[in-house]
Amino acid sequence: MSFCLETYLQQSDDYEILLSRAGFKDCAKIIEEKSPEIVYVKAGEKILGVRLIGIPPIPIGVDEEKGTIILTYTKPCYGTAAIELPVDSEELDKIKSVAIEK
Amino acid sequence: MKKALILLGCPESPAQTPMAVYAAYKLTDMGYDVTIASNPAAMRLLDVSDPEEQYVNNKIDLESCLENLNEGDYDLLLGFVHKDAAVAFFVTFYHVLNTKSIALIFEKDPSQLEDFEKQVSESTEAQIVSAKAYHNPTPIRVKFDRALEQLED
């Protein structure tokens, strides 16, 4: 079964919210500041089972050593959050395969 | 039949629901099959505003709409942009659909209005219809009507 971010955030507690109820630009900035590696993707690209919402190119922070990524998560009434969560190497490869140039 | 998608934001802005009903009415009159995508709270306001679905026939949940959206599904995207998150949603729908698009931007704070206009214009080629508005939908309606006249030309 493929990974689903929405379900994961509801059922797990091993993720960290770095910023919440913020603007997309602020969350993109924190991802770029806090991540050793950045992968950029198109708006609407399916990442971890959901379409990523934002202003392209959308940054995804990658920390291979920790095995985590940081991505933006947007809800209409709550703004955007930057969330760090663990991913396996297979998911990481999938994310890198849809990377675009900044 | 041409298909239009109206994308609603957070229902916090009082002008959103009446403008959504009005836009659905106008676009239907122009021959579009209109669908409104919104979160559940915005949809409940539409349900109460148009109980017999005189104006809004097709309503869809925002997130499931986005998950299943493909390029070419709609001929026109009309996005209501009055919050930072709404900018992000509109730009995302724009890039997935890759179709003719209008951003209806309204805010009471002029600096935020300018910021939303800038973000949309820098990341899309959508037509921008913007007005300083909050409770009173008239400034938005007037500019929206003008944009629709251009659309028909």
C-alpha cells in the first residue's frame, strides 16, 4: 500500500511541526534554511500520496542522515505549515525522481 | 458544453458566498457547466444560500477535487483569493489544469491585497480581478462583470 500523508498525520506522532498557521513563503523559507539538501517540485506534484500545494518551485527539505523530509502542508482556513517527518529511501527516491530545476 | 471550476477559499470572508452564487449564475448563463470546489465549511454556506440548487448544481470537496484533477478537465478556472492559503491553492489548481483562469482577489487590507496580486501574477498568467472589499461584494462584482465581458469577446 502506498504512503498517504493525510492518514499519516492523523495516526502518527513522530513528525515535527516547524511552523504552523503561516504563509507559504515563510514555510518555504524555513525549509530552505533548515535542510541540508533541497529538492524542488512542481505545484500539484503528488508527494507521499497527496498533491503538494503552493507557489512553484515548491521546496522539499531532505535530510538523508536523519531519514526525514520537510514539506509544506496547506489548508484553506489554517494557512500553511512546515512539517518534518520520516520517510524511507524508496519514498525519497520517488521524490527525487520528480525534482525540477529551481 | 464548456466546463468552469470555481475554487473557493476559507469562508471567513463575508463576500465569498454571495459572490460564489453570483459567479455560478453568470457563468451558467454564459453556457458553462459550473462546478464549485470548496472545503466543507464553505460548502455548508452554499447549501443554505441556495437550498434548491437554483444556481449551484455541482459541488465538490476541495481536496478530493485536487487529488483527481487533470489537465483539460475544465475550460475555465475561477479562483477566490482572499488569504495566503487561497493563493497557494489557486496557483496549484492553475498549474495542474493549465487552462484559462481568473483570480478574483479581494481583501480589506491594501498591503495584503497587493501581496496576493503580486504572488498570483508572478506565478501564473491568470487574469487578475482585484478589489479592496470585505463585507460589500459590489466592488468585486462590478470588476468581475467587466472581466466576463472580456471573456466573451
